[in-house]
Amino acid sequence: METAGNVVVKCWDNHRSLDQKTIDLKRKLVDLNALKQDVESRKKAELHPRKKLKSQVDVWLGNVERINDEIQNLEQRVVESISISRGFFMKDVLKKIQEVEELLQQGKFDQGLVVNDLTWIGQALSTTNLVGKAAENCMEEIWTCLMDDDIRRIGVWGMGGLGKTTIMKIINNRLSKMTEKFNIVIWITVSKEMNISKIQNGILRAIGEELREDEDETIRAGKLFEWLNEKGRYVLILDDLWDKLSLEEVGIPKPSNGSKLVVTTRMLDVCRYLGCREIRMPNLPKQDAWSLFLEKVGKDVLNYPGLLPIVESVVEQCAGLPLAIVTVASSMKGITNVHEWRNARNELSKRVRGVTGLDEKVLQQLQFSYDHLECERVQQCFLCCALYPEDCYIYEYDLINLWIAEGLVEEMDSQQAELDQGFTILNKLKNNCLLENGENVGAVKLHDLVRDMVLRITRPRFLVRAGLQLKEIPHVQEWTEDLEKVSLMSNYGLRIPSQMSPPKCQMLTTLLLSDCRIRSIPDCFFEQMKGLKVLDLSQNNFRILPSSISNLEALTLLSVRGCDYLKKLPSFSKLEALKKLDLLGSKIKNLPHGMDRLVNLNYLHLWVEEVPSGILSKFSCLRDLGLSSAFVRGEEIGELKKLEFFEGSFFDLNELNTFVQALKSRGQQLIRYNVAVDIKNFYRFCESDKYIELSCSHPICRNGVKFPSDLQRLRINYGIVDFPEEEVFFPWFIPMQNGKFSFLKEIVIFKCEKIKKLFTCSWVQSNLPNLEELTVLECHQMEEIIASEMEFVEEERMGGSNSNTIPLTLPKLRILDLDLLPELKSICAANRVMVCDSIEEIGIFNCSKLQRIPLYLPLLDDGQPSPPPSLKAIFISSKKQLRSVEWDHPNAKSVLGPILKSDDFLDPCKSDSEFDYGSDPESDYDSFLESDTDSDPESHYDSLPELDANSDLESDASLPNDG
């Protein structure tokens, strides 16, 4: 049994080691909160419609919030204790360290954060309107069959381009709302190159299940069979099925108990093989075809009576096919010359008359639209679209950059000008209905018939086997001498046999082998491809780049982006024609041999550890530079006069100043920049950003800090080492210049321990007219966000409960987020109110000393305050602070009740719409505050032995402030 003396000695020993353990705890908590921020960012990216957060993620986020509160309470208890009693807290600190470590392990979520939300039974799809009564009748016939429990399989068939997919997309969207009839609606696009694994994977994604790719196909089918049966009544739509399909091989149960299988196909035999109720998709009747044609070509043609018979004949040649009508009409839009219309009629007539087979006729009609593109350059751009996998979405930037690399976009002085020209071509193809908008913003796709037409035109010059899940590269005999372009992209696990002879393709200009996870390429593979200009090897798993690449003297683009295992490169000394080099994401540590010879580079993205001094200034043509893994010199970057896009890191603020001064001296403004100071391995992807992030362990430069005048986003981490704590930070850091930051939209201040006061009112008013987001995190000494100023400035007074308040206007501010600021006492001075007409969200977390939220609430005619119309939520971390916080109007709390939220108030599983605040917001809010849900912080800890209040031990009332 321990004596009282032993307890005191042990407690004193604990007291002496408590400081270090507390530092450890706070550091681990910083890591945990950083991980929480990452999870929150991932959550925003992954939480799409029809998805919901995994319960385990929800619980984890709640536990992180809880542990923050508990540690804050523990810290407060230690602060308030006398010196000897502090030792008794060692057990609690060690326990919290263990809990934080466990949360750090649990928070990785390698399998993603979200699952399918089965309260939504299907995925809504973008679609167009139906044309004509015949199509509507067909759709109603399909719908009637779906509602009939005796009909289990439905086959919609007809030639390509009639609108089968459009009808089924509309039906899919209607079915997705019928939760009382079906449990889940699954849409799978099959396409011509049917693949069992691809169909299985599509169904698995739709039902929220996963299976290993290398698992036996029969076992996969069995598991899928079980899971589909468990889903109850499902509708499975297989769109564009080209061949007979064994449901058993896939793992699709025979529909029963109200489940349905629907297929769309061009082959009646496919419907009969599956035992479907056959529904034929009709051609458009003459009148509907005429109406659709006029809609697309423009009704101006009706103003020319002499044209009408010819136009009617052209419509007749389209044979009632919506796809043909739309493409032909779009290609003739705006043409009123009778000779051109007669020529169009003759061309169409000649094409259709010379072929047999319905699909062949459609292809001829589509080729008419291709032939009527205004120039060969646009035609060649269009043909490149078929290099991508069937039915895949093609990102517009990727496609345009391919055109630029191919030399199909006119070479100009500016990369942005070339992109603009590329988008102009893209829009022409869309306007001619040869490209469609994809489901995703910034993406396009080819209708499968249009793609067939392109492959027909390009045969035998193109070899396209993209996205077919090939396991081995095509045999060398298929690599013919007249090949110009080869695309094998998106064949995961593709293998190139080591004994394969080098393909003899002297005419080959483009080779796309991206996203195949190729493990090795024979060293001699590229020996017979002397004319190769575009080589995309991104997203592969090889470790060494073949030496035969060294002799590709015509090469203008080389990409190995995302080749995570790549360590060794051959010499680049002969690749002087190279304009675009992308090595981002590889394990290359040093610049490749011969790099200094690549003087024509206009695009360079690297991830190397060191850049030799003077090398970058040799690349005078550079327009786009990404080099964030090593520090670069501001002087060298400043010498790149053609630079438009830059991402990189500077060693200190002096280098940043040199870079900014160089731009300013010649009036140069970059289109996009993401710049870091004192941060290696900096990477931030944002297409529209003008962003600077400072993490400064070096003294500030004597002449102040210079920033580009068009800066949009600024983040400062860990403060400035020589900042005098008595100063207000921003006016000291950046002396006031009116309009200095007129473009600045976002400021983030993170862990700047020395800063007590962030802004002054006059600095904010003069410099931040367009600020949209302000975030201040973990600044433990921060006392004021916008500090009061000694001098009195006469300003316009505002009405309300306090006639002496002075407005501080932030007209564009949408988000104010203050977190872990234990010393924060005010957001702005006591006689100030913030006028924020655009405010959407305010977050106050772990700011225990903050007593007032100075948000101006305009008054209604009856004298009652009203929140800004844009305001959606005010989050306050604890109910205790929510009760005590002050507002500038006595009725503010009741008015704001429905949008005031705390961790205690909100069930994270509920959406805003699920809360019933009733007819009396004040009543609901008051009852919430009166409910006894706040727990006593003391209850979280074991009671301590009483100590003599007159103890002569020295009192130590503070925790170490380390972060």
C-alpha cells in the first residue's frame, strides 16, 4: 500500500514529465485535425448524388470532434490546477494520446468514404426530348411492359440512330423515382466489344459491391447472382447489346418476383435468344422527320420557296433516322444557296444508293456531315476522337492537348490562344452534332455509330483497340507499315512480350499506351518508329524507359505522368524537337541526361529532388512549368518571358519577391500560378487558381513582401519568424496600398502562433473588397481577427439596437471559419458590426473566449432583425457557447434559431430538410438550449485526491504552448 508521501513523490515526477507528454498529445492532435481536414476534402469530392457517407466515417468524424473537446477540457483543468496536482493528470494525457493514435489509424479509409444511397434506387441520366408521337407510343409500350408483373424480359430493337438509348434513359429516370415498385435500377452500357468482366463490374458498382479483378469468373458470377437476388425487385437495363449474352455466365438471375431485364439492341436475334418481349423502335414518320430537320437546320429555309422541294428530298434521304437527320441538318445550317442544297441532295443520294444494309446507310449519311466540315484541319481533329474507348467520356482539355501535340491546332505565341482555338474547333464539332456533351462537365463523347463511321474512314491508317481489356499487345503482323495512329489505351494489365520484334511502322506518328499498367517494354520496341511524334505512356508500371526512345528525333510529346515506379530514363540529348515533357508522378530524382538540349520545350512538368542552377533559363520557350518537388530560383523563373502557367516552390520570400518583381517589370501576368514558399513536394491542382502558400521559417526580407496584383488565394502556415507580436499582422506584413488585393478571394491562416491581431478595419476596407472566404485555424495566441484602431475615423452610423455601431462592409464574404483559437476574444471591435450581404456559412469551433458574433442583421418594417438571405448556417461547436454568445439585437437568437447549429444539435445523418423547426423558431431554439444534453466535463475524469490548499509547492498554471 502506497503512503501519502509516495503518492506525492510519484505525482511530482509525473508533473515534471507531463509537459513533454502534453506536447506529444498536442502534436498528435494537430496530425489528427489535419487528417480530418483531408477527410472533409475527400468527402466533398466523393459525396455525389446517390451516394451517402459510410457510417464508420460519420462515427470517426464525430469521435474526432469529441476528442478535440475532451482534450480542450483536459487542458483547461490542468491550467486551473495547482502545480503538485498536475501530476495526477498524467493518466488522462496518456489515455488521450492512445485514443488519438487509434483515430489516426482508423482515419485512412483506403476503400473510400461513401457508399450507394439505396434510398435512391437508380442513377439519373442526362437525356434529350423525344421527337414525334411514334417514339412516345414506343416508350409507353415499354413502360406498360415494365409495370406488368407477367412480363420479365423486354427487348427494344431497331437500327442504330433511332433513339433507343434516349427512350431508355427517360424510362430509367422515371423508374428511379418508383421506390414502391422496385428496389434498384441498374444501367449498363455494353457496346460492340462485349466483355463479361466489364458487365459484371458495372453491375457491382451499381449495387455497391466489390470483387477482385483476378477472381475466377465463375465465382464472380456466383457472388453477383446472390447479391442481385438479395436486392429484391430490380430493373437491369443492358444498353447497346450487340451479341447473344449468357445471363448465367455474367451472374444475372432469371428475373422473377417482379424483377425486369431490358435490353436495347440492333439485332432481333438477340431479343429472341433472351426470350424477350420484342418492341421495335420505329423510324420517324415523315412529318416528325420534317419538324426535327427544320428545328436543327433553321426555319430560314422556309423563306426560299425554290429550296423547299430540294430540302424535302434531303430529309427523305435521311430515312426517318433521328441521328442522321440531326447531323445532316446541322451540317447544312445557315446555307440558303440552291446550288449547295442540290449538291447535298446528290451526294446523299449517291451514297445511300450504292450500299446495302441499314447500318451501312446510316454510316454513309453520317459521313456526309463529316465531309461537310469546313476544313481538313477540323476533320483531322474529329478523327482523333475515335482513338478513345467506345462509350467513354473524353475530357475536353485532354482532347485539345492531343490536337495541339498532333500539330492540328495552328501554332501560336500563346498556349492559351492555342487552347482557345482548340475549343473553337470542339464547338464546331458539337454544333455539327458529331460530338455530344458527356454526363460530366467538361467532357464529350462520340455516339457509337459516329465512332464506327470514323473507324471506317480511318481504316487501315488507324489501329484502335482502346478499352477492350486486352491482356497482350496486338501481334506484330497487325502493325502494318502504313499505320499512322495506334491507340491501345485503357487496357489494364496489358503485356508486351519481351521476345516481340520491334514493329516496323515508319509512318506512325501517334502511339497511345496510357492507363495500361504495363510492367515492362522491350528495349528495342521503338527502333522502327522514326516518325513518332506523340508518345503517351502515362499511368503504367514499368521501372525503366526503353533506350530506343533516345532515337525518336521527331518526338514532340512524351508523357510518363503517373508512372509511379519509373526510376531510370535514357538519354534525351537527341530529342531536340520535344515540346511537351511530362514526368510528373514518377520516381525520377534527377533531370535526365541531355535535358539541356531540349530548347524547344513549351511544357515541362517534373517531380525531381534538385534542379541545377541555370538549367531552366535555357528553356526560353516554356509556357507551362510544373516543378514543385524542388526549390527553384525566382530569377530563373522570372527570365521565362513566355511563361503562362506556373506551379513551383521558392526557398524563401526573397526568391518570391524576385519572381514577382520580374513579372511586374515587364508587365507580364500569368494565366495560372500555384506558388509555395519554403514548402517542398508542393502540389495543388486547380485549373483557375492564382494561389500562393507561405510556410516561412526564414526572416522576412527588408523591403517587404511582394505579391502579384491578381492574387486570388493566399494561405500562410506557421507565421513569420521575425514578426513582432505587438503588431497587427497584415498591415505589418503588407503595408497598406489601396486596391492591392482587389482580386483576392480566399485567405487561410494556419498555426501562426505569434499572431494576436490579424487585420485592421482600414486595411480590410482598402484591400479586400472581393474577399469570399476567410479561414483561421489553430492560432493559439489569436485574440482579434479585425483589430480596433486608435485613431477615430468618422463613418456612417447604422440603426438598430445599438446606434453607435459602425459598419465594416465585406460585400462578397461567403464563408467565415474560425477553429481552435482558444484566446480569441473578438472578431471585430465592440463598436463595429460586419455587413456581409453574401454570407452563407459561419463556423465558430473551439473558440471558448469569444462572446460576440458581430453580424449585422438588417431590420424589417416591424423593427425585427432578419438574417441575410444568403445565410444557410451558423455552426458553433458547443451548446454552452451557443447559449452564451452575444448578438447586437436582443431578438437575434430567436430569428436565427433555424440556422444555428452545434455538434449537440445536429444529427450528422440528417439533412437540413429533415429538421422540423415548427411554426415558432424561438420556441424550438429555446427548448433546444434548455434540454439537458451538456455533460459535465468533470465527469470525464477520475476524481483526484484532495490536496492541502496551503501547500508551499510552486503553482504552474499553464500548459506548454507548442504546436
